[in-house]
Amino acid sequence: MAWQGLGYNRRAKFLQAAAKAIVAEHAGRFPKQVSALEELPGVGPYTARAIAAFAYNDPEVFIETNIRTVFMYFCFNKSTMIYHSVVSDKEILPLVEEALRKTKLEPREFYAALMDYGAYLKRQGIKLNTQSKHYVKQSKFEGSARQLRGAILRELLKKPQTLSQLTKNLLRIAKEVSRELERLNKEGLTMKRGNSWLIA
């Protein structure tokens, strides 16, 4: 798969669906307005604003993990964290907006610098993710449904297979494989033809 290693496989489906929507609804031209971007499959508030800032240099306000780290480190330090056991993005967004305005940097330069600096802080051991209200601990990958889904798709890329063949090749329980096949099917990544499963 061309997108292997880039994240969840459904992102590729969203990318394809978004491309189709751009052709059908926007005459093949990528939309510029945030509201139109958010209507594209797989594009949420963060992605829409990041596209607007980086692609069109629009002064949209958004937060991602490295930006969050910078503002939590400088604006919610140890002394203020006494009053903030967790920090919400709602508290950070106005600070990002004010900083963007005051720096007078181009939006894409502003956000690129913030993201780079946030990554630098993390490399220095400054990890504030758990102090964010939006922090969600990622489940272990080894033995997870995510790992199984990727393995199923790799197997089906080789050739169509029955549930029995997949279970044998993946050394997993049939119930687990069947559950993930159905999920992949609902997402449009796999399909069933007779007794065999294949890439949709």
C-alpha cells in the first residue's frame, strides 16, 4: 500500500472520497473556505484550519499537539498549574490568536515555528500531554485491533482469502479476524465475494 505507515488505513479512503467530492462539488478546485473544507470527508476543524493556514496563508487559529506543548509550557507553568490540574484548548486558543496577531508573522511561518519549537521541547523531555484536557492515552499497538487490521489488509493485498485462511495466516482467533473484517467492510476497505474477502 502506498500509504502504509502513514496512519490508519481509512485515511486513504477519506483522501479518495475527498478527491471525488472536490471534483463533483468544487469543479476539481480545492476549496479555500474553512466551512467548505470541513465538509470534505475526513476533514475536521483542526485539519481545515491547518490547510487554510499552510496552503493559503490564512490567519486561522488552531491547535495541534506541539503547539499545545509550547503554550502549556509558557502560559501554564508550574505556578499556574496549581490552579489548572488540566488545561483545555478553549483556554489556549485565545492565546494562540493573540500571539499570531502580535508576532506579525505570516501564518504558515508562525505555525511552522511553533510546531518545530514544540517538537524541540518534547525532545528536551518536556512532556505535558497528560495535563491537557484533550489527552487520550493511545492503546498498546502490539496485539491490538489496529495491528490486526493492518495485517488483514496486507494479507488481502497478496490475494483474496477466506476467513479460515486469514485466521491461519495471521495466527489469530477467528472471532477477532471476523470482527475486524466486518469493520473494514463497513469502512469500504474490504468486501466479500462468495466465501472470500478481498480489498474493495
